[in-house]
Amino acid sequence: MSLLWTRGQPRWIAIVRIFAVIALALAGFLIVRSAVLAADPSGADTISENPAAGVDWVWTLTSGALVFFMQAGFALLGAGLIRAKNTVNYLTKNILDFAAAGLSFWAFGYAFMFGGLGLAGLEEGNAFIGTSGFFLVREAYDVSTVGFWFFQMVFAATTATIVAGAVAERTKVTAYLAYGFLVTALVYPIYGHWMWGGGWLGGEQLQSWVGASAVDFAGSGVVHTIGGMLALAGAATVGARLGKYGPNGEVRTIRGHNMVYVVIGMFILFFGWFGFNGGSTLAGNDLRITVIIANTFLAGATGAVVAAYVGLVRTGRISAADSSNGALAGLVGITAPCAFVAPWAAVIIGAVAAALMLISVRFIEHTLKIDDPVGASSVHGTAGVWGLLAVGIFADGTYGDVSGFVAGNGSQFVAQLIAAIVAVAWALTTGFVLFNTLKLTMGLRASREEELGGLDEPEHGESTYAEDEPPVDDVAPEPMPEAEPAR
């Protein structure tokens, strides 16, 4: 026991180590048995059953790589919207969230989310949670199951990343690492199972109650609403940045330090979204990809334009930051309905998403007095809820037999409304429990001195820019040896 806990250390360290040892022991046991009980690790059976499988997996895995590249967009966007003294801290969290998220989703999250779906190694599960596929071993050691894991893993990592900006500039990096692991091991996968893994929201249970199952094609609810509401819970729990609100509650603007980062980050995210939405067909031969990609662009472009003109009307100026967030809100809004709506509807969805995002940012900042430096709660949470509802309004019945109000079907909107309410309630409840648990155990917020001086040096010993480096102590140079006389 002394190897797990030594006197003077917080007991949460011992608990983390114990769980790590148990997880490693379980992984070792399963890995030893995996070679014997593997399903189709070579892919020969898959190709013989479906000659087009190679095309489908090239499309899906390439799209997954595009989604993974969105991590660079999140890193630049968030870093640009905060102050220079906290940039290394923010970037480090971006590194850790996809790394921790990927590992936890491999070990636990994938099984909880898709157990019971029916792929090799994912046969067992129920309407609430999956119970098979842990560690991708035994029957889950299969080309299709592993490929699907990669595509879904980058979505899980995106959910974890959304929170980073909302809690930026005052949150300890150690707490963030713990959060990233737990969100993608439990919080995200359970709601994801309800919607995508054969659970009660996306399955027969809800259909038997209201006449339709909830639909979320690429994740307005599963990824963005969950991520955005977790971001709101995290920002509320950690508290506002020092100086954000005056003594009488007045809101003070804390400007970001690099708009070049913001705009480049937005374009990278926009580019990655074509894989995010288009890849969710999971089939390279599905010609609906053309509509999905076009809708994705139209909604994002409309969101940017609407946010720009709202700013022009309100202030007489156009904000690059607001325009960027408007584009992202439009993209979030179209993510659920992208396959089910016509291009004209995508324009409306993007416009409404941007407008709702701007209203939400002001409400959260001025009314709720919650400090979200990058607007993640509004861009992802508010626009994500709208995306779920938009399916029930604009789905025209031309794809997947999904139809909403425009096709004369009201039951789909009821199903979407239930899915949205459940997503908000689930993410806020688990988010507040998770962040308050971290706050009471390992601590969530950096010290006042660290926050005032910036988190980069205290937590990382590094600075983003050379001029921010601490001065080097003056050291007298060693005397140069005297040159020998020429001979």
C-alpha cells in the first residue's frame, strides 16, 4: 500500500493510482486473451462479404483525420481569444484533452457508448448503457470495430476540447486532465449510447412513446450540446476570472491577444467540419455526401454573415471574433440536420444559430454572470440545442425517412425536443457533480497570484513569446584566453 500512498500526500492520489493499477491489470488480462478470441483483424472476411468496404473505410478514416485536425483549430481559436500570459496553459490543455480522451474512450467510453450496437465485440448492452468492447480486445479486435472506434474517438475528443475555452485562464491543468478522462469515459458515452448506440432516445423506446425516434446525424446534441453544457457547468463552478466583473457587477471586457490565431483557427475548424458531417455517412458511396457538404458550407457562411451584420447594426463595426463564432455556431446548428434538409433550410438554420449564439453570449455574461472567455457554452451548447430542434422543423423526408414540420410530421419535433432537454439536463447535472467533486478534492482553480501573473510559468515553466520569458541572471563572462604571439 505504501507504493500507492505515502504519508503527507492527498488521498485522491492514492485513489487515482489504485484505479490505474486495476485498469492496467484488466487491460493486461484482456490483451493476453485478445489474439485467441479476435474476430477479423486481417480484414479478409470483411472484404469477401462487402467488396466496397475498402472505399467506405477510406472515406470514413480520412474524414476522421479531418476531425482530428480540428484540434489545431480549437487550439488556435481559444489561444487567440485569451491573454498571452495563459497561452501555454491553454495549449497544454488542448494536448492533454485529446490524449486523455482518446485513451479513456479506448478503455471504457467506446464500450459504454456502443456496446449492444451489433459490431464484432459490441454485442452486449441495453437501452441505458453498453457493456462490451472494453480495450478493443477479444472479439472487438476486428477491422470494422477498430475503424469505427477511431472515427468515434475523434468526436469524443472534440467534446472534451469544447470545455477548455470556457474555463481558460484560471483552471489548474491537473484538474483539467482528470476532467478530460472522466468526460469521455462516462458522461459523453452514456448520452451518446442513448442516441447513437441503440439506446432509448434513438431506438424503439422513444418511438413507441411519441411516434418517432430522436435523430442527430453528426452530433449537434451528442457532441456539441453535451460539450457546451459541460463548459457552462465548468465555467460556473470555477468562477469568473479576476477583474471580469466590477464591484457593482458591471461586466468588463477582457480582450484576447491574437486575432490572427482566432481567424486561422476558425478556418481550420470550418475545413474539418466537412469531415465531421460528411464522414458521418460512414459510406464513401453514399451520394447524399454532396448535399451534406453543401449544407455544411451554407450554414457556416450564413452564420458568419449574420453575426457580422448584427455587430454592424449594434455598434457600427464588424467584429472578427463575433464573425468567427457566428460561422462556428452555424456549423454546430447544421450538424444534426445536415443530411435531412434542403440547402435553403441550411441557410435559415445557420442564420438562426448565429443569432441565438449572440443572444446567449450576452445572457450568460450579463445576466447569469458566468465568465466564458471564448463563448463555448453559446457556440456549442445553445446552437447545438437549436440543431437538434431544426431536424424536427426542416427535415423533408428525402433521406433516411426523417421528416419534420415542413413535411407535415410533428412527432419528429417532439422526439427532438425530448432529446434536447435530456442532453441539457444530463450534461449540466453530471458537469456540476464532476467539477464540484474536483473542486473539493484535488482543487480546480489556480491561486490568485498565479492567475494575476499568468499560468504559463507557474504550471509549465514556459512562455509563448520570447519577450515574456523571465530575465536571465547576469553572469560575468569567462575571460578569453590570451592569443599566442605569431611565430
